[in-house]
Amino acid sequence: MINPTEINWTELVKQVDATEPTEGWGWDGGPAKVVFLGTVFNLMPSGKYHTPWASSNVTEEEVVKDMDWWDEMDRLASKHGLFITQGEGDPCDIFVGKFVEI
């Protein structure tokens, strides 16, 4: 598990800024600069992929810890002008990004 408060957000912003924009990340399909952060298996407290409708592989305590982790990641990412999202092709992939104008 990676603690969101231990991430070097300043360095992560630099990495995101250094990438080329990719179309299709915004609500309107607009561009964003994105960096692969890792997978739910090595980032989240439970280390498991689950959904609200299929979560028999996790305990209630793990679900709460994972939700708190997402909330903290969102809070810290937003503080640095970034967003956190899961991959469209593989929801186990977690990306950090920044919307841009072209």
C-alpha cells in the first residue's frame, strides 16, 4: 500500500507536466496529461479490486480503508491541480493526470 500523504506530489506534478497530452480523458473527451501510478493491487490498502455490487472478496473494514484512501488521493491530487482515475481498458490501473487546453 502507498500512503497518499507520502507521495511526492511536487515530483508527480513535474512528471505529469512532462508528458504529451492524450485525447479522451475529460468529460467532453478533451485532452489530459496522464501518468500511470500503479494498480489497485500495489497501491490500495486492501490490495484487491472490488466494486460496490461485487465485493465478496473484501471485508467491510477493507472497503472503508479503500474508500478513505481514494478520498485522500482525490483531496491531495486536487490540491496540486491533478485528478486520480482508473484505467478505461483496465479498471485495476490507476492514473494521475491534469486536464489541459490545446
